[in-house]
Amino acid sequence: MIEEKNLKDIKILLNNKLIIYSKILSCSFDIYCSKITTDDKKHYIVKYYKKKNITFNAIRSEGENLIFFDKLNI
């Protein structure tokens, strides 16, 4: 289950949709990966820090890497 402090932030990003299901899929390097379902039956994969890291944003870095590889079109 997602901790309340993280749940509030995730709900804000989803325009306050009601989360009816959540499951932690993994936790690596203090980053959780969870699957959530909202009341409109949409499914999301979310990643968030167990403890916020202000010196390096690994999640942003991962996103930039995914964009880079997507643009390669190989």
C-alpha cells in the first residue's frame, strides 16, 4: 500500500482522481514502483522516492533516458 504522504502527491498529479487499488511492484535504490487503478478504471505505473533525494533525481534521469531511446527509432 502507498503511504499517505506519497498518495497525496500522486492524487494531485492525477487531478485528484480517486485511487481504488494500489500495489507496490518493486523497490530499488529507495524508489518505489507501484501499479494503481483509479475509479474510472484507468491503470497507471508510478515511481516515487521512499525518501526524497534532493541531490540527484533518478526518476527524472530515467525519464530522459527513455525519451532519448524513443527518439533513436531503432
